[in-house]
Amino acid sequence: KAGVTQTPRYLIKTRGQQVTLSCSPISGHRSVSWYQQTPGQGLQFLFEYFSETQRNKGNFPGRFSGRQFSNSRSEMNVSTLELGDSALYLCASSYGTGTGNTIYFGEGSWLTVV
Amino acid sequence: GEDVEQSLFLSVREGDSSVINCTYTDSSSTYLYWYKQEPGAGLQLLTYIFSNMDMKQDQRLTVLLNKKDKHLSLRIADTQTGDSAIYFCAVVQRDDKIIFGKGTRLHILP
């Protein structure tokens, strides 16, 4: 069974640009979560989608958005990029949602904003 | 909200046992996880424990949970160079959000 797949793995963007990251969950998984990982802040929860609906949201500005498609694939978008958005963006999937559903992570997308 | 604390670094000699500690604040947490992150990679689920358990063993890994003190630990027996990584403790909050600690970097000494 293929794991969680994230694309692209690495990308460099300029301040003010926007970026879209993609995540394909494990086959059969319907929940997708996104996390931002930085050395200073650690892993911070961005949002969770389940059956195309945003179920939970972290404390990030509106520049960060996401969506989920009917095949459970998910994308996240960051508009008007800032230097501080440079981070590893991790996607995770689980079969269901809520307590008891173990999440499995992808390898992440490394975003550098210059 | 939930707060999860871990020490940032741990150095252990190859062949010794490593013990990585974690404390959390939400006593209603039901699932507690340990993840491993190797350089340049995502997080790999190592093991998890339910809050109604106080110990779980899985090969070289032993998880201990002290609910009264809100303390979770991960013991790695016979630590090998391949165990060098960052280890994250994660706790499921009341609203089902998963809160991660900042990670403990395990360094193996020859």
C-alpha cells in the first residue's frame, strides 16, 4: 500500500508569491491534516479535512487555506508568501477522524521563501 | 489549550538504553503517540498507548504512561546508530486536534 505522497518535495518561492502544495493520502483514508514544521515553533497544526469539509483549523492567518477533493486528495495554498513561511509542510492522513484514528505522515514539502 | 513538553536533546552510548520523556497538561487525553523523524524525512509512527494503559512494549520499545503525573516516556533498549533521529511525543486533545511536543534529538555516541 502506497504511503502518503506529497508534491513537490522542494520548492523555492519569492516573497509575495503564492504556492500550492499537494497531498495524496493512503488509499482508503478520508481524513487529511496539514502541519507546518519550523525549528523554532516545532510542529503546528494548520487544518484537517474530512470528506471534503474542513473539520478543524489551527491558528494561522487567512493566507493559509486548503481544500479536499472527492478522491480525498488535498491541496493547501499559501498566498502572499512571507519569509517566515519557510518551513517543512507535512501532510498526514487517517482512515477516519477523531480520537483513535492514527495519522500517518508524508515526507513533506520543503518550502523556502526568499 | 494542551501543552506538550519534551527535553530538546539526549545523548546515549551505543548499546545503552535511551529514555525520552514527555509531559502534557490535558488529563482528558485518550491517545498518546511517539513519532520518529529522520533527517530530511517526514514523521514515522513508532508506537502509541491508550490512556487506560500504563505500559506497552513493542520489541525494543517500551512506553510508560503515568496518568496521575501526566508523564509519558519512551525507552529504546540496546540503542543503535540507526536510532539517531528526532522523537516527537503527541497527544490527542479534547477537540481531536493532535498536539506535538517540540521533539527530542537523540544523539548516539560510539
